[in-house]
Amino acid sequence: MKLKRAAILSLSFLSIMATDTVTPLIGQMSASFPNVSPALLKQTITLPALLAIFFGLLAGQLVKVISKKAVLAIALTLYSIGGIAGGWTKSFTNHMIMRAMLGAGTGMISPIVTSLIADFYHGKARADMVGYSFAVSHLGGVVTPPLAAYIGANDWRTAFLIYAITPFIFASAMLFIPPSPKTTNRHARRIKAPISKDVILLSIASFVVVLFFFIIITDIPFLIATKPHLPDYVTAFGLSVSTLGSSITGLGFSWLYQKMRKWIIPAGFLVCALGFILTIFTHNSAFVLFGLLCTGLGLGVLISLVLLLTANSTGEADSTAALAVVNAAFSVGMFFSPFFFALITSLFIPASPVIFNFKVAGSFFTLVGLLSIPATFIISLNQTTPQKQ
């Protein structure tokens, strides 16, 4: 039982690691590929996320014809080759092919991880595992970027050896994760699982949340640059602090969900809003870092909740396809976030675009958080009101 849990959670470690690991290496890579423009060079980060959209949806269809472990084996093979070989190709074109292969593997892994949790765990245990999975995935986003910067200090190519952990995770998944009960159960296989209205709504919600939140990932160094008196370590560790916040709430998500139930929605939005407010308007390093921690705490609650509700929404049917749609919505939100904020600034032409964009994102989380309080109160009141006979 413990080995199965460890194997499933180890798969979660690979998701954010796919993109975040190479972020500190971009400067060094530019020296190896001097004829590649900076904008194209950054595609080494975004291309895997783009490929993950399509291959996540593909995984949702493949599990209908072959076993989840077979799909997982294909995904981990792609991930292993694309991850390790991405650092040792001589041409940038071949490097991008390997990064695309890595993204394909990532996209197939992500929905299967949560669907395996839905297959093997129920009730509180499922909520526990969804939170733990989210925490482990974001722990990868905390650990691997500085590790890559350290290992690749002299040669960025050696940092790609971090992906050599994948074959070991591959082996543990094949050895310790049993066949899914929804694969071996004939009745469960006959159940059709069309994408429900609830899944569509959850996908839209996840897309919008990530669309506004992702400015933390793309623009936090530029916001900190507008605060000249902050020490350098705020820039160096600011994003990691936000990611750490997501890991913390992932670990405590089940407890929070059991205690707060529907009130967890306004709590998630308002904690995230507090984080944006502190990050934007304070000039003290401790307050800025605490604000970034709060953004991660709030996001961890909201995304863990979306994944749990999606897994629960499919009932006895397999949840892979539904989770693939929601994961695709995450990736689409990430991809379009920079374009969205560029459009906002072009419409309003603010004096300080970076600060303005953060204010827009903070206003979104504040407004939704405040509006969700009366909405949650009304829903709770209706559910506790005795029905007339």
C-alpha cells in the first residue's frame, strides 16, 4: 500500500519539473546557440506546456483502448528520452524536438496521476492524495531550478542529468502500481463518461484562475525591480516562495477541505488576493515574500479543489478524460496569460504596465473572493433549509 502511494506521488514530481528546471539555464544556453533569438530561446520553457495540452487530451482517449499502465509506460519513455537528451543535442532544432517529446510525456502523465488516485482512493483518502500530489509536484518546482543552476554552473548541459531520475520513477510505477480496478472491471468499462457540464465549468474556472495568476510566474522579477530597495535574494527566491506556498497547502488540503467545505472557495481567493496586495503595495522584503507565499497558498487550495471535484464528478466512470480536459485548461491558461496581459496594457496604456497588470490580477482575486462569500452563504442556507413535503 505504501509503495503504491509512493509510486503514484513520485509521478507527480515530474509535472512542474518538466518546465521549471530549465528556467535558470536560459542565459547560458544563449551562448551555445548564438544565432537563436532570445524570444525563440524561451520556447524551450513554453513548448513542453503547449505539447502537454494535446497529449493530455490524447491520453484521455488512449485509456479507452489500452491500459493506463501501458499509456503511462509510453509517457515515461517519452519523458525520459526528451528530458535527458534535451541537454546533449548539438543543434537547437534537435533540442526543441526533445523538449517537445518531454512535453508530450508530461501531458500524458498529468491526467493519469489524478485518475489513478480516483481509482484507488475514496473519501478523505482521495482528498489527502490529491493534496499530496499537488504538493509533491510543486516541491519539484521549488527544488529542481536551484539544483539545475548549481549542477549546470559550468556547463548547462549537465543540468539535464536531473531528468535521469525518470527511469527510476518508471520502474517504481511499473512494479508497485497495480492494474486500475476500472480497467479490470468489465461493468466499469461499459460505463460511458462523456464530458459533463460540471467538468466544463471546472475547466473554465481553472483556465480563468491560471490566466490571472500566471503573471506571478512570468513577471515577478519585473515587479520586484520596481522596488529598488529590496535585496537581491527577494528576486532570487521570490518565485520559489510562491511555489512553496502551493506545496504547503497541498499537504494540508484534505484537512482544510474537511473543516471548511464550501467556504474553502472564498478562503482560497481571498488568501491569494492578500498575497497580491502585499506583493504590489509593500516595499519591505519580509512583507513581499509573505505576500508571494500567500499567492501560492491560495492557488494551492483552488487548484487542489478543482482536481478533487473533477475526480469526484465522474462517479463510477473512469476520470482520465475529464482530468485531461481540466489539465488542458490549466495549460491553455498558462499559454495565453502573457498575451492577455499584453492586450490589457495595450488597451489602457498605463504608465507602469507591470504594476498595472498585477493590480488587475489582484483585483480579480479580491472581487471573486468577496462575491463568493454571499454566494457560499446562500448555498449553505438553502442546503440547511428543510424542504417542504
